Amino acid sequence: MKIHSTRAFATQIVLGSLVALGAGGSLGFAIVDLRRDISISANNARIVEQRIAETERRVAEIGGLVAAGQSPEVLEERNQTLALGLVPPAETRVVRVDISVTDRLAANRKAEIFAAETGQNLAPVRFNLGGAPR
């Protein structure tokens, strides 16, 4: 004959509730820890965004200062204050080229390659504005 006691059933309920509370508590702790990590990551991202914005602002400010320092009026004023004696180039010495530099360099390189393949000598064109050949 077996004796059924109510204490054994109560012990199982108490143990089960303790396990459930422990699991729930550890789950709650994990959730709080994850929320803390998310908060830290969000704060770090906000700080990085602020640094990026500040750096972009500084770059734009320095670019403006450089552009202002390279204006012709400022350069002429510095030339006079420092007594450098610099003069602007005469327009007769300036040669304007309509074709882009990269296209012209690519064409020159292709001409050199094809001349080397066919055995021809390629003489470069030189502009001599002085009038006398060198």
C-alpha cells in the first residue's frame, strides 16, 4: 500500500515556481542587459555623427578660407604688401587648349604605342613662342 502525501505535491509546486522565477529573472536580466547595450551603441553612434558633422563643417570652413585666400584681389594685395614684384602673365603667353587634358594625353600615348609597333619615330610637337627654333 502506497501512502500519498500532500507534502510531496507541495514540494514539486514550490520547486517548479522557484525554477520559473529563476528563469524569468535571468530572462529579465538578459533583456535589461541588451537594452543597456543598445543604449550605449546609440549614444556612440550619436557621438560619431556629431564628430562627422563637426569635421564636415571644419572642412567647409577651411575650403572657404582657401578659396578666399586664392582670390585674385587677395593675391594682388599680398603681392603689393610683401613687395614680391610678381606680374600677371601676358595674354600672348597663355595658350588655351579646347580638348581635355586626359584625352590629349591618351592620344599621345596611343600614338607612341602605335609608332613603336610600326617602327616609326615619333617627333613631339613643341610650341616655341619666342619664334626661333631650338
